[in-house]
Amino acid sequence: MDHEKRKCQGTQRFMQFVGAISNIVAFGVCVIWACLPEPWLHYLGITSYPDKLFMLAIPFVLLIYASLNHLATPPASSLNTLFVTVAGGQAIQPIGDLPFVQVNRAMFVKPLG
């Protein structure tokens, strides 16, 4: 079992490495494409592409979105990350299965009236 776990970790590390390198290469290609003048792209045979404004604007929008999410998240040392404070302080019911008859009635039976 230990051998399988190490094999899985090795595969996971390899995939993380490939993903990181792919992101770096894709980012480099996008930056080069955004900076090259259009006549050079036509010379290379690239004639159909989106507006270059999108290549510059989309990363900034994603950066702003990620930054706002980071600001809205409490720090890891906060007790708010341990306790759920929804539904007016009431406890959240444990997860359980619903009877399929109840689900079918709720989804497919038309209410009277």
C-alpha cells in the first residue's frame, strides 16, 4: 500500500510540474502575441485572432476578482473559519439522504390550486 501511495504522489507531482510549466509557456505565448505588431502575425500566417485588448484586459479582471475574494476571506487564524454563522445562528442539519418519494413529489407533482 505504501508503494501505491508513493506512486500516486509521484504522478501527482509530475502533473503539477507539467501544469506549472504549461501555464508559464501559455502565459509567455500570450504576452508575445499581445506585444507583436499585426504585420508580424500576418507574416507568421496568423490571420484570425481575437482583439489584443482582451489578452491584456482578461488577466487584470481575473487578478481583481482573485484579489477581492482574498480580501473577503477571513484570515486562517480567525475563529470565523471554524464556525458557520448562517441561518441566524441556528445549527446546520447534518447531511442525510431524502426519500426518493419525497424528491419525486417535490419535483414532478403539480401543486393544487
